[in-house]
Amino acid sequence: MDSLQSLTAESFTYPQSYSFPPFFTLQPNLQTRLSQLRKWSRLIQRYCRHYHIFKLSLVSALDTSLFKNAELRKRLSLNDALQVVDWMTRDEGGRRAEWIDGGLDAKGGTAWVYWKRPEEWAEVIVGWVEETGQKSTVLTLYELINGEMTVGQGTVSRDWRPKSNAHGTLDFHGMDPDLFQRSLAVLVKRSKAQVFGSEDQQGVKFF
């Protein structure tokens, strides 16, 4: 398993495998290929979490440092990148991605990258609601996603992490609105939240 050093706001540290040219070509041997898929999945999730990315367009990302190592002059091909993300959408890949535009059959291959799945984000939101005393308070979606009250709430030390936050950092400030809505839908289904109002002025009440 690759060792990945701690991520900071200034830089992203890549795993050791990123320095080996064969990493950028999926191998035909099944065991080797599975190991590569797992490593790429971890890298994509950590990269997206570090840069607060929720939707990933593979065509747009191919020339970024996620898939391209400039020093090695190596880049994962579009076909291999599609195969990696498609594996991430399956049970064996932990359902850590979901195609948005047709996936393998679509040019561009845009997908959700679930460094936290909607149900995991739901737990993070509930944890924040309980910690900040927001139960029974009506909040707008804008306040929750972009308001000052959620600024910096993702910087909680790993040494002090509330029980509700078993999945990692808390940061949902600036979250993709569509993904936030999907996470709220989980809470609505669990009777822990109510969403009301028009699409542009939606409010949320937590229970």
C-alpha cells in the first residue's frame, strides 16, 4: 500500500508509485492491474479532497498533474483513466465514483468523485449541526454551503474528531450544490432534516 504523506493547503504530496513510469499504463496482468486500480482510486480521491473537487472531467484533467507526471513525461491515457473511474463506480471499487454524462460511452467522461459519499457527507453535516447547536434552526442552502458559519469548519485536528465524523475532515464549505442536495436527501429520508421553499431560496430545518 502506498504511503502518502500529509496533505497541506500549499502542496499535494504524491504516492511513491507516481514516480514509476509503469504506473501510467494499466497492465494486462489481472493482479497487477487490480493493484494499479486501487492505487489510482486512492490517488484520485486524495487529490480531489485536497483541491476540493467534487466533479471530475477526465478530458479536462488529463493534462493536470493528477494524471500527468511532467518530470517523467508520462500521462495516463484517456481510455485508461476511463477504466480507472469506471472501476471506482463499481462495488469492487467501493462506489467511490458515479458517472454523470454516460461514462465510458461519453466523450469527456465527467463523474462524481466520492472522497465522501452522500451518506458520509450526511453524517458530517449532522455532526456539524449537533456541535454548533443548529437543531430546529432554519438555514438557507447558501448559508450552509457558502456562509461564514461554515468557513474553516473543515480544519478540525485529527487529534480531536467528533464521533459523528468517522470519515475524516468536516469541510463542506464550498461544496458542489448538487452533491449537497443529495446529501440532504439522505437526512430527509432519515427524518433528520426538512427541505422547503423554491429552488432559488431553499431552506433547511434539522431535527
